[in-house]
Amino acid sequence: MMRDLSIHHLQAMLPMLARLGRFDEVDQAWFYQIVMDMEKMLADRELLVAARHAKHAECQRKHTMGEQLKGLMEKSVASCES
């Protein structure tokens, strides 16, 4: 969320910089491109984090299923031995 706040501050600075008179259209285009690049990087990072969480959840699910299968096999072997 702090990164979103930084982008918000950058966007809010644009009108102020333009009022100073030293911020022409080329500077504004460059500035907007930086903000858009930052937003894209944040979105990409969020997708990466979501993919990692999904992969972790899948690994946990498989581990749990493996543990359950192991328990069932041990019960089956124990019932066969008795």
C-alpha cells in the first residue's frame, strides 16, 4: 500500500511542477511514463506474489493428501497384519 501512496504522490506533483513553469509537455510525458511504468511493475509484482501463494497452497494440499494416504496405507497394513 505504501507503494501505491508513492505513485499517488507522484501523480499529485505533476500539476504543481507544471505551475512552476519549468515542466513542459515533454517533461510531462516523461513523468507520466515513469508513473505508468511504476504502476505496471507493481501490478506484475502483485501477480507474481499471487502465483507464489497459489503454488504454496497447492504444495500444502498435496502434502496433506500425501499424509492422509500414508495414514490410510498404515491402517490397511495394520488391519492386514492383525
